[in-house]
Amino acid sequence: MHEQTYEETIPTGHGGHTPHGEEKQEELVRAAFDLIAERGFEGLRTRDVAARANVTVATLHYYFPTKEHLIRGVMAIAMEKFRTRMTPYPETSTADPRTQLRQVLQFRQRQMRETPELYTVLLELTTRASRDAGIKAIMRESDALWRESISRQLRAGVEGGAFRPDLDVEAAAIVLEAISRGRAMLTMVNPDLLVNERIDAEIERWLTGRAEPQVR
């Protein structure tokens, strides 16, 4: 599957195909991203985006004819930020399957602590995706990439005997995606609610079929 980059997914306006135009587009999208992180979609005003990027509203409309074009640009840059930060930690590549999966599942927790504004914007975009086919398509592609990465690790664990031989890998990947996203979102509301070691132990218990959780 081809992984689109920010430059490939951002909608282009009249001047978006020149180096100067691409630079100006990126400035406008980053300004919109920051405003959504600060105020949510309800507080997103094109005049404020233009002011933050030091351009006129007419210039903003030149590059982004509609607010929807601008929002889809924000979606593209949010997913680019998310993918860029998904580079595996050095210890992940050499870890055993259970440790490797645990590190990947904890990734969003670390990312949430390091870049909370990214998750604020992603939450806003997730809500809007139900009404915007363009945003939904971008999010579905990114989610599919994440699930495929988890599925590969699960398959390797099943083949190596680390996980249950009867594990439904595709279904498990979807459940793990839901758990990972849910943990990140719950952290935004109640950071003290989630005890990582206990949750990870229960996940491991389910995946391995062991009778007792092994908290580390």
C-alpha cells in the first residue's frame, strides 16, 4: 500500500504548484492546525488563520477556495505528524513479540504526553470525519496502515509460539487499535485513570491464553 505524504494529500489551490505557493500553503495549514488545537473547530475563523500566517483573507482564499479545503489540509498535516512520530523506538526491532507489541501499544500514550495538541486536532477531525468523505478516506487509510503493522507483529507472535495458536489476527488487530485509541483519548480527560502495567498485563493474558496476568 502506498503511504501518502503531506504534499500528496493536501488540496491545492490556484498557486499551490509553485515552491512559493507550497510554502505559503503549508504556513496557512499550520496556522489552522494550531488554531484548531487551541479552540476546536468552533473557534476556527478564516480571518484568524490569515492573521496568524501574516496574509490577507483574500490570499488565504486564493490557496484554499473554501474552508473545507483548508480543513482537509489540516487533516493531511495531522496524519503526516502522526506517521512521522511512529518511527519505531530502537529497542522495538530486537525485542521479543510480546515486548514489541507492548511497546507499540504504549506508543500512543507516549505520543499523547509529548504532543497533546496532535491528539486534540485528531479528535476534532475524527468527529468531523462522519460528515466529510475526504477526511474519512484519509483517516481510514492511516488506520489501515496501523492495523497492518499490528497484524504483522501478531502473526509473527503466533508463528513463534508467543501468542495463542487460535488467535484471530485480523479481529485482534482491530480490537487492539480500538484499545490503543481509546486509551489515548481517555488520557485527555483523566490522565490518572489508566494504569499501563495492569492494562498491558490483561492484553497479554488475552493474547497468550495464560491463566494469570504477568505484571512487569
